[in-house]
Amino acid sequence: MAGRRRWSTEEILDAAAELLRTGDADSFSVRKLAAVLGTDSSSLYRHFRSKTELLRAVADRILLAAMDGYRPEGDWKQRITALALRAREAFGQQPQLAAVWGRYASSGTGSRLVMEEVLQALRASGLPDEEVPLRYHRLAVLLAALIASEAGVGAGTPEEHEQGMELFRVAVLGADPERFPALAHFARDVRPLGVERRAAFEEILAAHLTHIEAAIRPN
């Protein structure tokens, strides 16, 4: 009788990413992944010690893809902006994995490449070395939150999106002006989540980078 196929680490990660595209991190399990691959969980645990380690590896591959072909160009703000937009685009193509990244911080090669570039850019800004780690951490929190939030909007089906838009219109345009005077006043101008998100992403990031720049002491 032929033995079960031995799956490579990359093949396991491919299958895990595909499973996550149709579900989420909460419903994902090593048992389900093993069933998809036609093997048992124990064989997968030879590659990854836990579900969390596996999810981190899947998310890290998105960062690795985002860094593929990246070359630092421009000043420190341009470098960070370009890197942030690459990460946004990479997770936007696989929105279910953005939540995984936000929840299970990666420590693989992709993550290290992103960290290295951001830290180098912050050092190039003129910040003193003692301030760089704190500024990096705050920037990382901001980007993870923005990307995960945006990907969450894009992860739904077209039907779910349309239903959400209809609920938004009802909630806003039908607001009682006595109870919600400001909402009623701006009802026709307030936009739902998902509209012009790239512009909002860039504006929020630019404001944060300007905040960092203001903290740089002149030589």
C-alpha cells in the first residue's frame, strides 16, 4: 500500500492561504487543513509547532511578496510611504490574511525585511537612535490597523457589500434630526467605509509622518 504524500512547507502554506481566503483565522484549524491535503494533523506539526506558528508563516509570505522587487527611493518619508502602499496592495489582494497579520505578528523573513527598511528610513530621518524604536512601533500599529480595517471591508461578497451600503443609507439618510442633528445635517456628504480608502490611507499616513518630522531636532 502506498504511503501518504509528503507535503513540503511551501505546499502546506499554499493550501493554508487558500483555505484562509474562503474563511478566517477563527474558523481555520490544522485539522481542516490536513483534511484538504488528505493527510493527518501530526504530519503538519512536523513543519509547524502550532496553528499560530502556521498562521504567522502564511502572513509573512504576504510581506515577503510585498518586498519582492522593492528598492529604497527618495527621502525617508517617501520610502516609508512606498513600503506602506506595497503592504496595503499585497494584503488587499488577499484581504482575509490581513486580519491574520494584525492578530498574529510575523517574525519571518518578510517581517524582518519590512522592519529593516522602516528602521533604516527612520534613522535617515534624523531621529536620534533612542527614539527610533518607539516611532517604529507606533508606525507599525498604525499601518497594521489601517490595512486590517481596509481589508475587512474588502473581504465580503458583493451581496454583503451592497447590503451594507443599503443599511448605511438607511441609517444616515433616515436619521432623526432631533436626536442626531449633526448626522442629519451632514447626511448627504458623509461617505461610507470603503469609499476613497486609498486617499484616506495616504492622508493618515502622511499626517503621522509629518508628526514624526516635527519631533526631529535640527542639527
